[in-house]
Amino acid sequence: MENYSENNPSEMLNLFADGELDSGLHSSLFGQMSESTELQQEMSELIAIRESVKNDSEAFAPPAGAKRAIMARIGLTNSHKVAPLPIAGGIASLFGWIRVPLAFAAIGSLMTLWIVSSGDDEIAIDSTAKIPVVSSFNTNELTVNVPKESFAGVITPSEAAVDKIVATSDGSVLASIPVDNDQNQFADDTEFASPNLPEQISMSDLSVASAKDCDCGSLNNSENNIISFNILPFAGVKDDMSNDLFVGESFGLTFRMSGVSSFSTDEIADNDIALQNGMNLGLYLPATSNLLIGIELGNEQFSQPFTEKKFGRDITYKKSPDVFWAAVSAHYTFNNDLILNGRIKPFVQAAVGGSESGVIWKCISGLQYNVHGRMGASLGIEYGGLGYTPENSFQTSHKIGLTYGMYYKI
Amino acid sequence: MSEKTEQMEDIELFSMLRGSKAESEKAFSELYARHSSRVYAYCRRFLGNAEEASDVFQDTFCRFYESSKQDREMTNVPAYLLRIARNLCVNTKRGEKPNIVFEDYMVVKHNSDRQDKDELLNLIKMSLDLLPDNYREMFVLREYDGLSYQEISEVTDIPVATVKVRLYRAKKKLRKILAPYLADLSQFE
């Protein structure tokens, strides 16, 4: 039919390229190729065509719903079983992945609580509690001891704004009383930190007797109650009396950035993992003195690899698009006065929301530093996850890294 | 069932299709995962039309499943699937007219960016539509489905010698269509 001869160098070359040329003819072909630029050009063209065909992903990807349609047609499965909601697998996958950061947050929380509770005689009370001083001791005359050594090298008593004083009534009964700037009269009485602050101060000077409508119950569980106040290391800054984030009914803004990197997985090799920067803004309101609830809006890159089996091979598609997201977030600050006298406190944060690619979730744990009463900074470890659905299959992407930012109380 | 379907041979899975519904479902899913890509690639590139390819692709697997219920000896599942697909594709081809002319290709060629890495693939796809059906089929079975000449012969029921000739001519024609681009490509290399 067609004038075809296997002795034609071009035809031999095609057979060779397809692995069909008899091995006895290889040397003959190679000899001719070495002398012919045309044959060499033909070989490179055949290779180029073959390599291009390998990248024809469109041809190797059956339509997404084809399998479901086929199985429904042949009656192998019920429609609801053929098309399972991705959310079921997604939730299982989500829990599988977030258990590590959740465990991390839980362990961090427990350690913090252990540190806080390790002060045997001090009872942690949140700083917004009303001051149960005088009424609990039935006296208007308490002796207040100022432990000057605790401020050594930081301030002098004459410069101090009083925030922490250990007071005793008769030397044996003590109670712990953190001070709230907005709800007690010490804030207005910082003048009592006179240039010559005595080691013994009469409690009546502190004008605490008026705080009688207090809740005293939480103080009665120790025989050696300690009355403690916080003295800020910065003099003359009344707003700094509050070390908590957004205490009161005001709301606060946060700005946070992150430098994180995707987990190494089967689909993302180590050398594919680049640092991915993100930023977000948050608006929070206090739910309790320690818990803030708010929303966060952010933008960041998220690796979204997808692997499917094609032609007996696993083919992975990789992309890391910018993702805009919005999430509901909860931020919990631990009561801990041990670091810089309470100016640095541990916190945990969790957020769940949505993005243009799919569901997004985050867990953060770190420390926040109250620079000023209205402003602070935070530094922590952030884990982020994204659920996305390429080709109708639920996939997840995860990353972990540092986060840092600042907050401002309005 | 103690053995995982991923570890089973095609022929064992084919036998399982005659079993219970649960077994059938597992076996079918595994066979689909293994062979759907090459079957669809054949349909997609041989027919050139995504919608027709999707229909034929689905019909292929439906017929394949139906045939498993018959008492038939199976030796080569992918070849069998491709034979079904081929018959359906040929039937589909009989009812249509070619709608792409050479000038179409030329226009696209000159409007394209030579530096684009996908350019050659796009041109190959368009060039395939310009090939006669019997040449295009050989090319697709060889380059997309990776079949040997002998396997192509079995799938298409034509002699190996004819496969050689058609495949050679298919590639030659393809290179001729792509010549302007391939020449430029070699200059950039």
C-alpha cells in the first residue's frame, strides 16, 4: 500500500524513537545520524512532540463528574453514596490536622496555668474584679507593706505608680487584689506614691474603704490571703494600670503579619516550601476579661497542590495563589503576672472562616506585650489550614510559622 | 476480602465485577482509577471534541461493566477498554464532518507567542485535528496511550506493518504542519 521501507533512515529513526527498531539496526542508524543534521533535527522534533504530549493534562483528565455518572448508570451505587458531601471527609481530615496545633495550644495553656497556680499563697483574680479589701477584714486600718526589692533597678518608690502592694492587716491575714484602673480609686490616688514612699502605709490612705460592694467569695479559700497590687515599671502612666488587652467595653483593632511555610507533604516537597507572608486586620470586643471575640480579615498565600492519577502516574498540580479570607476569631489571654510583672502575658487564639478557595482555620499561641495601656505587640506561633476542592475532591493545605503584630484599644 | 484492590491484577478485578455489589463497586473504582486517563485521552484526542469525548468515555465504561457480566475470558483490560472506546469513537466519527481547515491553524500559529511553553502542545492538538482519522488514531494510541505497535495492532485489528506505516506517516504529517514552529523552536534552543 504505502511505499514504506525500514531501510529508510527516517523510518528507522521513528521506529527507534518508539522502541520498535531491531537492536541490530541501531549502530547503522547511529552512524547515519552522526552524519546527517536532518536526522538529528528530526530526532529532536520527535522528542519535542513527545514531551509536549506528556504535558497534555487536559487529555488525561476525565471530566470531574464522569465516574459518578457512570456508576449511577450501571447501578453500582446510590446517588447519595456516589456523591458524598466533601464536608464529611473534610471534617475528618481537618481534625486529623488540627489536633497537633490544638494539642500544642492545650499544653501551652496547661503549663501557663501551672505556672500561675504555682504561687501557693496568691490567688489569681482577674483585674476587673471589684476590690474586696476592707469589708472582708472588717477594718479600715490595714498595714500595707511595699516590697521595694521587687522593683530594684527598675524604679524608685518615689517614681512609682502604685499597682502592686502586698498588704497585711495584722501580719497574718493576707489577700490578693489586683488593681483595675477603671474601677478602683487607686488609679486616682497614684499621688499617694509620694516622693518618700514609706515601707508602711496606712490602708486608710489608699481610700479603698469605699469599695464595699465587692465580690469577696473568691478570696476566702486561703488561710494566708495576700492582698497584691501591680506596680507598673513605668512611672506616671495611669492607663498602664491595665495589663489586659481591651479591658472594659471598648473595642480594639489588631494588625498581624505572619511568615509561615507549608508543611512538607507527599505533594509538596521540602524544596517547594517557600516562606509565605500574610497580613490581617482584626476587630475585637471583650466577652469576658480574658476572652475577646472578633472578626479578622486577611490576605496570604496558600499552597494548593492537587494530585490525581493519570495514565497510571500521579500527576501533581501546584499553585500558591493569594487568598483573601474572613474569620471569626476568639482570643484568650492568660492571667500571669510573672513575666515583667504582668506586662507580658501568654495568649491563645483560634479562628475559623472562609476564603475564596474554601474553609480556613488558624490556631495561634504566643506572648503579648503591653507597651502602653492602649497599645501592645504580640509574637507567636501560627498554624493555618485551608480546605479546598479541586476537581470536586476535598484537599487540605497546612502551614506553620511565626506571627507578629500589634493591637490598639479604641 | 483480605487483599486490597490496589494490589490486585486487572484480571482479578475484572472477575470481581461479577461478585457482590460491594465487591463490584470496589473493583470498578480501582479499574477506573487505573485506566480512565488513557481511555479518556484516546477519546479526547481522537474525537477532538470534549463533549463527544465525555459521552463516549462514559459509554465505554458502561459497556465495559456490562460485558463483565457475560462469560468472557479477559486477558488485557486496557486493550479491551480501548477497543470499546475505539468502536464508539469510530461510530461517532461516521456521523460528523471535518470542521477545521489548514488556514485555521496558520492563523493561530501567527498569533501565538513563540516563547510560550504551551505553544507546541496547543499546536499539536490543533494539528491532530488536521490528520486523517486513521493516522490520528495511531498517533494517539502510541503517544497518549503508550501502546506498543503490537498492542495497537490488537486494539485496532490491523496488521503491525500497517500500524508502522500509519504511525510513521502520522508523525511525518504532524511535523510538516508544525514545521514553521519547530524550525523556530530549534533556533531558540
